[in-house]
Amino acid sequence: MNARRTAGSQRGVAIVLAMGVAALAAIAATAMLLSQSTWARQSELSADRIQAQLVVRAGVDWARAVLSYDRLSSNVDHLGESWALRLPQMPVENGKLAGFIDDQQGRYNLNNLIKNGQINPIQFAHFQRLLSLLELPASLANTLADWLDADSEPQPQEGAEDAYYLSLTTPYLAANRLLIDVAELALVRGFDENIRARLAPYVTALPGFTPVNANTATAEVLAAVVTGLSLDEARSVVAQRDRTYARDRPDFRRMLPRDTQFADDDITVSSEYFIARIRATIGGSEASGVVLLARQGPGWPAVVWLKAL
């Protein structure tokens, strides 16, 4: 009897052990399947991400082609042209592509403040006027001029050179060079997040001096660079311009009220610099990019810089 009980007990233990082994095997198999599934999903997402990035690159070439064709058809740039239309979401293999082109010479070029390493007084006054129209502190013109100019002497009123920036918790030096991207304003004294957001629709950073395109500029920018033009008058000019664009500078002068004037260097009716923003969605992945294009002469515009987002 005891022998039979012992044998039965041993069989029971064996069954339990077998069940345990089977359960462990099942758990291991499930884990392997989950691991393989996760790996496959990661591989799929990685492939989608790479394809999305390639589609963004194709979108950049689309923008370059559009701008190249536009220059062949006309030397005047205005908001009724094909480049100014937002590209609706277009289907691509396993996804979508969207994008738009923005004329950067419809904005005030912050690098205009400096000429040959020194402050350009006329452009300094234009920027101060823009700050006033946007109800922003006039001192921002001083701190930005110090950031851009070649010397290390701060402006007499709320300027900021190396001594100020070296006193910060994380010290650094003033750039003493032109901006490459408006994002650099985050480093300049006084340009906090709210001020940068307020300025964003009206300013840009382009290589060297650039005039404002009278056909694409906002009312605020026009009022800043056209002497004697009030903001309300500038808004009227923009409304008139939307019905018929200026074909040359004299044409634009005829749109302006009397007793207003501008320097030829400040105004143009064509543009060389554009930013294209491209977004691609492939499967479960998304990629986007921002590119500054320089259209100088025939052929496709050159890429000044490209940022993947």
C-alpha cells in the first residue's frame, strides 16, 4: 500500500513538473513571438521612417522645381502665383505628402541691420519702427545690433556684448556675425519666447542685405520700411495689392499715399529667398523638413540650409 502511495505521489509530482515545464515552454514561446512581433514592428516603423525622410527630400525638389519654373515665366513675384499656393495632401505610396512655400523677402531681414560689420542707421530705424508697430520694446534693436556687429562695445542704451553673456549661469560670447536662422534669437538678450513668437511672422534671417518684396510683405513690414506710411494706410495698400500686384517700383509708388517715400534699395517686386516646409506621412511614421532656398539666376534654387524636424 505504501509503495503504491509512493508511486502515485511520484507520478503526481511528475505531472505537476511536466505541467510546469509545459507552462514555462508556452511562456517562453509567447515571449519569443512577442519579441519577434515587436522587432518586426520596429523594423516596419524604421523602414517607414526612412521612406518618409526620402519623400521629404522629394518634396524639397518639388519646391525647387516650382520656383525654377516660376522664374522662367516671370521676374515678378506675388501671392497669386503657383508657388504661393499650399500643396494639398498628395497621396504617395503608403502615405501622404504636404507642403508649402513662403517668400522670405516678404519679411524684414534682420541681417539688414549690419553693413560691413557696423550698424546701418537707416535699417536700424526701420527695425525700431517695426518693433514699435508690434508694440515691442525698442531696446531689442540695441541688443540685436550688438549681437550682430563686429565690435565688442555695447550700445549706450541697454546694449549687450560679451560681458553680459559671460555673466549668465551658462556663459557664452556674443556672435558678432550675421544670423543664419531666426532661431538664434533665443540667445540674444531680451528675445524671450513670447517676443520671438510675436516677431516670427514679420522677420527672417537671410545671407546679406535683401530688400522687401512689396507684393508679398505684410502691412507691418511695409509700414516699417516706407517712410510716412501708417499701419492703417499700409493695410489699405495690401488690400489694393491683393487685387492687382505691383509690376515694378513705380507701379508700387502709385499704390502709396502722397507724402510717403522709400529708397530703391529697400523695396523690390521679386524675390530670391524662399522657405519650403515639407511633411510626409508613411505608414505609422512621419517626417518633416524646413529648407531655405536661394533662387539666383537660371536653374534650380540652391539649398542654403535644410533642417529635419
